[in-house]
Amino acid sequence: MHSAKLGFEELALEALCKGLNEEIDPSDKTEIYVRFSEKYLRDADDLLARGDYIQASEKL
């Protein structure tokens, strides 16, 4: 397991790959994590705009 906190999507991806006995190409995995990061940043921006600072901080 990684030392960084994983979100639901990352955990699901890790579990799916492990369950299928498949490895993800490192460049594909990098792209997936970049997309997750972008999603979390957008979510945090939306929460900040609504004044929900606690939830926004959890996305970062």
C-alpha cells in the first residue's frame, strides 16, 4: 500500500487490478492519477466557492 492517503477511486483501481491479477502500465497509471488529482482539485474549488472549507480541505 502507498504511504499517501488514497481516495475511493484509487482504492477501487488498485483492488480491481489486484483481483484481475493485472498490472497497469506505469505511464497509464500516471495518467490515471493525474486525472484523479485534477478531479479532486475541481471538487475542492467547487466546495470553496460554496464556503465549505472543511470539505474542501479534505479534497486536497
